[in-house]
Amino acid sequence: MRRSTWILTGFAALLLVLAAVARFAVLPAVHQVPDDVNENPQYEGTATILNQQALASGDLANAFLVDVPVLMDRHIKVTATDGDTAVFSDSRVLLGPDGQELTSSEEHWAVDRVSLEARPAPEGVDASPHEGLVIGFPLEPEKHDYRWWDHTTGTEVDAVYTGTEKRDGRTVYGYTIHAEGPMADSGELPQALPRDAVGGILASVPGSTVDPATLPEMVPLSYAATTDLVLWIDSGTGTIMDGSHGQNIMATTQDGTALFPIADVRVTATDETKENQADTAKEISLALTLLGVVAPLSLIGIALLLLALAAWGVRKRRTQPPATPDEPTTPQPESVTTA
């Protein structure tokens, strides 16, 4: 075999190895939650909120902000990674009219970088314990129910698969989530209020049937929460393409009698957020296609072409007739000149 054939075969083998590396090593390493996630989805809608400032000042006539327009400003950021684990910061600020901050919260979650299931937090990093999904869906979601962590009640519930639709040319899967129960952590809310204060608040609650006279002089409070989510997840990347969020937090007596709402929030993703999420899904999908399909197939195609050229060269040499050796020439006697 000639040197050129060896070179062509060697290059072809190298390209086949590179195709396998791109598909089975580089792609899995890239197809995971990156360490620079920094997203700012926003949701708009209405809310009825207990006005904590009015309550603190004794202005019970203005104890509630009722059906005010609100914007939920959410900031999702990866703050740490360790191998297959990513730690997310998930902060939410509910803004009322004129940008007034009504409520705020921040949680930290440690999740698997592909399945987004719960994982132990890296050493030295704080994250809230949980089970199931909490910040998003797997990068390759499937058409079935998942388990979801509702951090308000501290319970694991079903994220129920509801069907498939098209959004912005992308195939998306729908899931609904419903959770209800006592609040897991109500430490920042009043744990008790004077009966007169509770009576003043109840007077501004439409349809309230609670008689303040039946309450103790100091009313111990408990809190119950109901959460409803509707999420549409891109089938190829796990990106949340669209969603709505509803949550009601109700102050109750210790025996469970409902008194008054602390917050009743109903919001949906803004058009800008939906457009940004669709663009993100398309960019991720294109990158995965180039790396996982186009690049390996291109390398394999070039490798096959090189192997075909090498085989053609070998075949050509085999079909050529052997070279005929040159016939020996008979030396002619030198002529003798006589005087």
C-alpha cells in the first residue's frame, strides 16, 4: 500500500474518532445547565395584598390593596456549580403601582444540571432542601407527570402533563401544578393580632362571615397557602416558554377558620418574556443540532470520502498491467577502416 493510501486512511480514522467525540463526549458536556445562567423573566397581572404599612400604622380602612396591577420581577441565576450540580438563586419581587415593592422572596436550590432533580448542595454552599423539580424541567422533558416541590407549603406534588402544543414554531409540553396546605415558613408574618385589629380587617373583607366577638382578645394566627401553576416547556431544550402563576395565602385561626387573605396574586408571563424564552430555546436547539448532528455527520461524510479515495487508489493500481521491461540492445561491431 502506497504512502498516500495510508495518509488518506489515517485521516479518515481520525475524523471518525472526532465525530464520535463530538457526539458522545462534547455534546453531553455542553447539553447541561451552564454556569452563567442569568435570566430575568417577568409576569404581569393583579393582586390583592394586605397592606403591611397601613396595618402597622393602624389604618385599617386601607388594610388591603384590592385588585391592583402588579409586575412580578423574577431573577434566576446560577451562583455555583460542582460537577453535575448547579445551585440556583431564585428571587422574586412583586411590584405594585408606581413600582412600589409589595413583597419579595429569595430561595436557593441545588439541582442536577440535566434532570434538574434535587441534589445535595456542594460543600460550603447553602441551599434549601427539597424533593423533585423546583426551578424548572429536565433539558429533555417527556410526556408524563413529574414530581414538583412547592416551597410555600413545603410539600411535593404532581406536575401533571396536559398535552402538546406549538408555540413560536416550537413543540411544547403543558404541565399544571396545584398545591395547598399550611405555610412551611410564616415567620415574617404576624403570629398574633389584637381582636380589634382583626375585626377592623374583617370589616374590609368582602363576604366575611366571621364574628370578631367570637375571637379571643389576642388572636393567634396560622397561614394556609394555595398555589396553581401552568407551565409550557420546550420539548427540545427544557426552556420554560410560557406560564402563569396564581397564589393565595390566607390568615386563619389555629383551628383552621379562614379570616382574611394576606395575598392573592394572579400573573402571567409578559409578551417580552415569552419572546425572549422562545429565542433562547431556538438558539440552544440550533447549537445542539450543529454539535450533535451536523458536525458528526459532516466528519463522517468526509471520512467516507477519504476512504473511498483510498480504495479507488488501491483498485486503480491493481488493475494496471505490469510494466514491460526494456528490451536489451545488441551492440553493433565497430566498422574497421582500412588504408
